Amino acid sequence: MYSVPFPSYSAFAIVILLGCIARIAFVGKTVGIERDWIVISQSRGIDLNRTSRASLSNLDVNVVMRRINIDLCCKLAGPLFVSVITIPSVSFAAIFLAASNISSLPFQYYFILGAQTFP
């Protein structure tokens, strides 16, 4: 019978806990930053006090459709891209993804700062 050593259980528990924390952080970021950026960018030049209800409902439909299209394309293209870069080797994919995440971090912080100061 094969027995798993205790450090493996604790490492697995730590990975699961970090995954839960990452998911909660992702949901918080989505709600805090991405929730209103399309609405704000689409309502530029529109006086929301003088706009008819029909125009606002069309604006809402456009916002929802664009958000759905952006989200669905990213959710489909991301795993496809990762599966393609794992063809040479899994370690290459891990190094490539880590390097791309680290190199994009300054841009993400810059754009988050810009979104917070957007009128």
C-alpha cells in the first residue's frame, strides 16, 4: 500500500487555500474595476438626465453585448493559447506564463490607476 507523506497533505492544503484566496481576489477585482468601465466609456457625451428611456435601454443592451463578447472571447482564447504553448513542454509554458504575468504587471497597475481616476 502506498502512503502519502504528511508534507504532501499540507502542501496540497496550502495550494487549495491559495487558490481560494486567488478566486476571491479575482471576483473582488472584477466587481471593483471591470463593472462599470464600459458604461462609463459608452456614456461619454450623453446627458443621462435628458436621455430617453429607449436610448438608455439600447445603451444597456450594447454594454451587455460588448461585455459578453469580450468575456467570452477571452475565456475561449486563453485556454486555447495555453494549450498551444504547452506543446513544446510544460516547463516552457510555465516559464513563459510566469514571465508574461510579471512583465504585464506594471501595465495592469497603470491601467487600474487610470480607471480609478477616469471621470
